[in-house]
Amino acid sequence: MEHTETRIQTSKGKKLLHYFASKINAVVFEIISRSQLLNITVRYLHEHFSKITHAVEKVRTSFQTRMNSFLETFLVSRDYINEVESHFSSIDQSFGHSYKLGQILQSKAEEAQNKLKEVEDLSEITNILAMNASIQAARVGKEGAGFSVVAKEIRRHGVQSREIVNQASGQLHEMIDLIFQLVNILHSISNEVSSSRETVKKLLERTQESKNNADAVQEDVQSILDVFQEYDALKENLNRMIEQSAISNSEIEDMLLSFQSDLAGARRSLK
């Protein structure tokens, strides 16, 4: 009888050990699963945060480069704008000078025209006096005495004509000099316009560079937005993993409570 009871107790003990072993295995399995889930979560976080860090660093470096390029382009463009302004100021001054020279040239031309008119008038008077001199020379006696008077008038008009011609010649030389000055000014204006055209061309090239930099910055900003969209997805996945981990914790706690209750029951049954 005692032997039979011992055998029954031994059988119960084996069943309890088998039961507890299965319970322990289940708890260990849950702990290992939770540990693996945590490892996966850590690797996932590490990979994605590394990706985000790399993207942000890349964008930061690119943005700094673009800002430096923007600053350089702005400074160069400002110099080009100042240069164009200087060219247009020179052109404006040259046009003002050329306008004044044109007025002086017109005045000199009118004066020369008046002098030439005086020469024409003197020439006509001289022709008349010459004709009178011929008539007086043909006369004799007292009637021919008027020849000396006519000759004197011719000499006076000749001197006057020479003075007028000299004045007209001087004015013509002044006009030629003014024309050369005007040509030089026009040549200077042409050079200023050509330089302005080249400067404007460079300014347009710099403006295109600024546009390209702006487009690149926009791409960088879009990259940052894409990264933060990935961050939102990462946050959702992380929340899901945390929820799964919380469920695993609850299951392990339930298993441990059940295991504790089973141990208490086993103690009571063995007493």
C-alpha cells in the first residue's frame, strides 16, 4: 500500500515537472521572441536613423555650398550691375557732350555760311568795281582820274575779303576739329555700348546660375521633406513595434502569474 502511494506521488511529480517544464519553455520562448523583436527594432531604428542622418548631412553640406554660391553670384552680379550703371553713366555723359558739340558745330557752320555770304557779296562788289575801273581806265584826262579811287576801293575790298576768307578758314578748321571730337565721342559710346552688352551677357549668365542654384536648393528641400516623410513612416512602424512589445510583456506577465499559481497549487497537492 505504501509502495503504491509512493508510486502515485512519483507519477504526480513527473507530471508536474513535465507541466512546469512546458510552462518554463513557453516563458523562455516568449522572452526570446521579445528579445528578437527588440533586436529587430534596434536594427531597424539604427538603419533608418543612420539613413536620416546621412541625408540631413548631405543636404546640409549641399545647402551650405549653394548658399556660398548664392553669395558669390550676388556679389559678382552686384559688381556687374555697378559696371553696367557706370557704362550707362559714361554713355549719358558722352551723349550730353556730343549734343553740346553738335550745337557748337551748328553755330560754327552758320558763322561760316555767313562769312561765305560776305565773301560772295564782296566778290560781287569787286566785280562791279573792276568793271568801273575798266571804264575809268578807258577814259583820259580829268575823266580818268576816278580810276585811282576805284583802285583804292578794290584794294580795300581785297584786304577785307582776305580777312573774311581767313576767318572762314579758321572756322572750317574748328568745325573739322569738332567733327573729329564728335567722331571720337561716338566711338567711345560704341565701346561703352559693346562693354555694356558683354557685362549684361555675363549678368544674365550669373542670373541663370542663381536660378540653377535655386532649383538645386528646392531639390534639397524636397529631399528633406522626403526624409521626414520616411521619419513619419518610421514613427508608425516604431509605434507598432512598441505595441507588439507591450503585448509580449503582458503575455509574459500572464504566464509568470499562471506559473506562480501553478506552483502554489503543486505545493498544496504535495502536502
